[in-house]
Amino acid sequence: MFRRNYSSELLEEAVEQLSSLPGIGRRTALRLALHLLGQPRENVEQFASSIVRLRRDIRHCPVCGMISDGGQCPVCGDSRRDATVVCVVESIRDVLSIENTGQYNGLYHILGGIISPIDGVGPGDLNIQALSDRISQGVIEEVVMALSTSMEGETTAYYIYKQISRFPVKVTAIARGVGFGDDLEYTDELTLGRSIANRQIFQP
Amino acid sequence: MFRRNYSSELLEEAVEQLSSLPGIGRRTALRLALHLLGQPRENVEQFASSIVRLRRDIRHCPVCGMISDGGQCPVCGDSRRDATVVCVVESIRDVLSIENTGQYNGLYHILGGIISPIDGVGPGDLNIQALSDRISQGVIEEVVMALSTSMEGETTAYYIYKQISRFPVKVTAIARGVGFGDDLEYTDELTLGRSIANRQIFQP
């Protein structure tokens, strides 16, 4: 490991800041800092400014909680999307992942986390009440749970299920099973077991 | 891969900028951007400002080319260092690597690259003349070549050797051999061959 002796406090500080990013150690941070040092000054200023503006100017969609540059997000604002289906996810990244599949045409609802007593996150800290409010407007017919299968994810899904069971909506969950390209040999028993129990008609 | 559809131009741009860093793909850039989005605004501004200041305010040591916050670098300015030995390296990173070993007490000379006709880098683009000037002052007694063993590194070392051979200095090179912890089985033939040829007295 590199010690804290870079012959420059400026470099020291930049490395310190860069290594605060997730997955970036001090060694990588040093490489990034030295890379930036070799770039034209305008580029580096543009780099920094894009980050400051991201944090300062970004807004959240008042409907689903997705990021937007102001007002409704493009998904909620798109009249071609099926407004009768809403998919409940934990984070912005989950929305981006599902959008990338191109297989979903409904709307989203971002919780902003999952219930986790250990981390001090209760139902009140999440965007759950807003989901009930959305459903109470009577347009939504199906709520798709797309939360993780961890203890916290299951707890959160169950809590939401109880909250919305008073509404006449169908509650579904994304399918669990053996992933494409996965070896059966290396698939955990729970997944494989569920995958066999929920087998579907073979479609050649 | 994530497509370019993040529902926000600000996020789009930040991801674009972050993925311009070496070793950072778009997926990682997105993760970093969303991480920054979750941080307090002051922290993000401090992050960006440390990078801008790094690029804007950093200076180079007029003697060796190392980065400094102004004037001579701490190594050149340290009277306890042996000013009769100078180690020739390609980059700032190499200096940091050697400093971290704690095994070297001389000074450095950073070339700022290596001779590489393919990349259009000739001797005139490197900090070589300054090395001759330093040696001509008569204090330096030994020049240690610590360049890579690539074709370009060897060419550069040879060029420098020819340039400084008119001075009464000893020219040395860092030892090549099998690294600590390396298996002989996986060591390339050239390294292993050199390592046997240059065998040293066993010191238990």
C-alpha cells in the first residue's frame, strides 16, 4: 500500500476524496488523481462541475421517486406506458436495470431502501405511504414486487402487501429461478427447488 | 450494459465524465454517480473542489520533475538524502513506488515518459537534457536506471546512457529477477534466466 506521503498536500487531498468512492482504494485513487493531473485543465473543471451539478440540480419525480431534471420523470410522463401496473423497487438502480431489459411497460415506485431494523430503517423511512396513496386513486390494477430475496426484502414485501391488501389490486412478484447461462450444479438449493416447483410449459 | 437513458441529462453527463477515468466503465460510473447523489451536498462540493485544485494549483519540482505544492519537492529539499545518487524513472508513480519501499535514499529524475516512436514520443519530448545539466554540475556520482524492460524502456535507457557517458558517473540499473513469492514455474524464461546468471551469495 502507498503511504500517505505524496510530496503534495493537494495530491494527498484528492486521493483522500477519490478513495471515499465505493470500490475505489487508495491505490486506484492515486492512479485516477495522476490521470486527472495529466488532463487539460478545462476537461478537469468540466469533470468536477458535472458532479457538482448532478448533486445540486437533480430532482426526484413526485410520483415514483425516480430522478429527473425537474417535474415528472420520463417514465411517469410517458402516456404510452401502462399506468395500471406499478413495479415496486428498492432503488434508482433497480429501475435502470429493469428498463434495460426492455421487457416492462408499466410504471415504477421507488421505496428508497428496504426495512432493516439493524440499520434503523423502519417503514416510516420509506416511500410506502405514497404507494398506498397512488393505489387509492383507483387506476392501478397490479403491483409487481421486485425486491431482493433477503430477509429485509421479504419483510418489506410482506409489510407492503399488508398495507395494500385493502385495495382491489393484484399483487405479483418477479419470477425466481435459474438464470440464463447458470449451471444447475452451482445454483443454490432454494433457487433450484423453487425453479422446479414453478416449472412452466416448454416453449421451443 | 446500461443504455444511455437515465431519465436525467445531469446523470447522463456525470456518468459520461466518470467513465472517462481509466478503468471505470459505464456501469461503475453509474454506481459512483448514484453514490455521490446520496451524499451531503457539501461533501460532493468538497470532492469536486479537491480535484479542481489538484489540477490547477499543483506545481512540478524544478529539479527532478516530481509534483510539489510549489518550489522544490520534499525529496530534493531534504538535506539528509544522498545527492550523489539519482534514480531515473518514467513517471511520478514510479517515484511513489520506490519511496514506499523505504530502500532508497538518493534523489530522482522523472523523464515524463519513454521514447516511443509509435506514439510520436522522441528524446526531445522527455526531460533528458535536464538530466545532463544536473550531472554536469559535478555532484552526481551514480545514475540508477529504473525504467521498464519493454522495448521502449530499453531504448530510452540506452539513449540516456549514450548521452551521459561523457560524464564521470557510474551508471547502474535496478536488479531483475524472480519476485518474492513468485513461483519459478510461472516466471518467464528471460527473467528466470537472468536471475540464475546474476545469482548472488546466499545470505541466510
